[in-house]
Amino acid sequence: MLCHNDLNTDFLLHNYFCFSPCRYPLTNYTFGTKEPLYEKDSSVAARFQRMREEFDKIGMRRTVEGVLIVHEHRLPHVLLLQLGTTFFKLPGGELNPGEDEVEGLKRLMTEILGRQDGVQQDWVIDDCIGNWWRPNFEPPQYPYIPAHITKPKEHKKLFLVQLQEKALFAVPKNYKLVAAPLFELYDNAPGYGPIISSLPQLLSRFNFIYN
């Protein structure tokens, strides 16, 4: 067993502090609008019915979501899509069968927030910061696979997305893109759900550099 004194500085820095690329202020970004983007399913019941049907054909659903960080007054904010008054989600969605996770997330980010003027958006996908599993065809998801579950129905991965210093986002008209501070998300599952409310803990290992 190693004593604390046996650990050199490089080891400590590598294992205990993950330094992230720069984060830029919210005012650096411009937000336009584009045509509405609707969910594939008309209701929660329809979503789980489609999941059940697809599971029988292609197996577990794979989902990826992007965590986009900006700052205001050196306080990290997460960009969230707001639908209505009470529903928030991270940008992302379902992967196609056999699709690479990173390439799939880039595709989804472009579909959701990509600009409409033909300029290609350069999405830089950083670390995977979280894994969540849905054990059954039901709403609950967990950051682990329950011991009695051998065939989870969905695997969701969260990736940190590095934003350019300045960018233009085109937001579907039926959504708002909001910047939520970490203190508002922390321990606030009633307002944001268990996944989004866990982001402050997941992001705490990064030492963000603010420009």
C-alpha cells in the first residue's frame, strides 16, 4: 500500500484533477430559431411501446446526450432544451443501429442545434462523464445496472462537449435553449430529473478555465 508521501505530484494531478479546456461566457453565443423539432412519440406510453418493439428486433436502445458548458461571472451553466414550462432535457437522442457514439452525437447535435445557413458546425466531443441504464420499459433510470437485471432496455451516455469560443445555434421553435447554473441543478431532481440534477457532481472533477 502506498503512503501519501510516495505519490508524486504528477500522479496526484492526473488522478484527482481533470483539467478541462476553456469555457466561454454565454454572451459569446448567438441563438437563432428554425423549424420545430418534434419527438418521435406522441406520448410516454407510445415511447415505451416503440422501445419494446425495437428491443425485440435490435436489442437495447443506445442514447447519447451532450453536456454544453458556458459561464456567467465565472459560474458554470449547462445549456438545456426547455419544452413547455417544466420539461428540460440535454441535447441528444437515439443512436442508429451500429452507429458510433461520438459520430452519432455529432449528428444529433447538428439536427437539434445546427445552423441553417450551410456553415458546418464543428462539434468537439470530450470525455464521457456519465452512464445511465433503464432496466425496464418504464421511466426509472439508474447510474448502474441493478443486480437482478441481465438485459437493460436502454443505455444512456453523457458526453462533455467542447464549444468553440463563439458560435451560432439554431434552436427549434418549439424549444427554448436555457442556461441553468449548477447551483440550480444541484440536488433538484423534482425540477430537472435525476440525470440533469446529478451534473454538478459529475462536473466537480473538472477544473474549468474561464475566458
